[in-house]
Amino acid sequence: MRVPEITDVPADAPGLSGAAVPGRPSRLLQALTILLGLDEHRCPACGMPVSGADCAKTAEPLLRARMRACGLCADCARALPPLSGARCRSCGLSLPGPAGGRQLCGDCLHRPPPWQALALCGDYGGRLRQLILRFKHGGRPALAFLLAGMLLEAAACLPLPDVIVPVPQHPKHLFRRGYNQAHELAVALGLQLDLPVRPLLRRTKEVPPQTGLPAALRRRNPVGSFCAPALEGLHLWLVDDIITTGSTLRTAAEALRAAGARRVDVLALARTPLP
Ligand SMILES: [Zn+2]
Ligand SMILES: [Zn+2]
């Protein structure tokens, strides 16, 4: 997805001469704000101070666009993904060999997932992991807007859905954290795309947290744990934060397909390597 640049605005556009236009600060005011350091904020990934001047002196256009869109410092904008290397096109698992193929991992070859396409920001590690941890466990639901922006970069090639659906959390976990991170992401996506967000999936039984469970148990864990109302003919984006074994997403997508969804695509922030 193309992020608009300030340089895209024609030179004779209102406001560039210093004259204020309704709802937009004048150039003089912007310059004063930068000069006095009043535009400084903290990078949401590492907490370092960032200013508009830092952004303006960054030479690479893509990096600058990401800094502007997400409020990141240059280091974090550079360190966060795009994805690289060979990947399973269905579940995003990192695979050996050269990038760019249409390869599938053994699991997806053996048991094709119930979704059509996957958009993924990166592997669960480094700066992306830091950011997700702050979002998920640091009481920072507002980071959803930054992360949703990255998801939109990753999903630029996907057709837009009729509805965006978050993977639900069990009420007990929701109570503990105060928010469902997948729901926050879905809402941020919906606001940026002007698309409806609906919590269509309902958990039908409690699922213990997957952390620390052996892989075989984690795969078995969420079976039969979701249901959905009739969704005849709808194209859905199913949103979650982290793909571990993919079994939660698989069960959720199966429930959506069983309810009549025409197409389900999965959007997730990160993929863990195989345990
Ligand atoms: Zn940073
Ligand atoms: Zn796979």
C-alpha cells in the first residue's frame, strides 16, 4: 500500500505558501513547532525520542514514509520487517532455499489450511517482538494503529474483504488483560480501510494458554472451540497477533467456512519458528 508523501502535494497547493487552510496548520507553524522541538514524541517500539526533523533528514523514502506513518525512530523503521527469505505461502513458516517461490511447508502440503491467502508482517523476534510485547502485555492497546499500518503494508496485494473478524479471547483472559489484542488490531484496520469489524466468532469452550505446551498438544488444544452465525457468501479477513502452530487460526477459519463464508484470508503480525 502506498503511503502518501508530503512531497506528493503540488507546489501551489493551499497551505504551502504559509497561508493556513482550515484543519491544517500553516507551514510557518509547522516550522516553529519543529524548531522548538514541540513535535518530539517517543518511538513506540524502543521509547527513544523522535522528532519531525529526524524524519525529514532520513534519506530513504520508504523509511521516511514508515517513520511518518508509524511514528517510529529511524533505527526501528529500518529494523522492522518486510519479510525476507523463503516462506510457506499458506502459513508463513520460514523455509530453507531461495525466496520468491510458491512453496508450501510439509504441514500445509499434508493438510491445506482453510484460508485462501495469508498476510504476515514478519518473524516473531527482534524489534517486532518487542513491539508486540508492548502492545499485548504492556497495556498499550493504542499501538494497534501502528501495527495495523504494518499489516496493511503486508496485505497490500489482498482483495479487500466484506468484513474484518478478530480471533476472540476467552473472557477470563480478556478480563486479565482488559482488551483483546486481535480485536484492537481489527478495529484499527477497519478504521483505516473504512470497513466493518464484527466479532463473529465465539469460543465454545475454554482454551488454556498455549505457551509452554508441547507442539502436539498445542495442535490438539483448540479443536472444536469456535462457532459463528450464518455468513453466506462473505469474504472475511481473520485477524490475529501471533501464529504459533496455526491450529487456533485453522479452527477459527474452519468455523467461518462452515458458517458459509465464501473466502477467508488471514492477517497476522508475526510467525514463530517451529518449536
Ligand atoms: Zn525506535
Ligand atoms: Zn505452511
